[in-house]
Amino acid sequence: MERSCHSYDDFKETVMAVQPQVRLKAELETYDKNREKLQPDSGKFVLIHGEEVVGIWDTYEDALYSRFSRLARAGHFGPGNRHS
């Protein structure tokens, strides 16, 4: 299914249509619950993990760096963990 996502609502509809039980379901619900609080930061990048809004960044790169830093601190990149 080829579809361009131009808004959060389009993205959410696409994700939920592809596989309703995806891991992103919790994150999408958290975003919905916090949508009003996040409105002042419209255009920025929000990192959500489960039911937690981890933070908001001005750039995608900063949000991505924070995500990888979080994974590293949690031990996901330690010895014996191979990611391809």
C-alpha cells in the first residue's frame, strides 16, 4: 500500500490500517492524550515512549540522538546485542 502521510491524522490512519496491534498504538494514544499540551511546540519533534512524553526537540537529529542515547543507557547496545 503506497500512501503519503501529510499530517499526523493521515499517519495514524495509515499505521492503524496496516496492523491495528502495532507497538505504536500506545504512543499514538499518548500523543492524542497530550495533543493540547504539545500544541505550543507545533513543528518540533516529540519523542514518546509508551505513555511517556520523553521530550521535545527543535530538530529531528536531536530527537534521534536522544532516542539512541536512551537505548544505550538502557543497555540495548551492550555486548552480545547485535543490530543489523
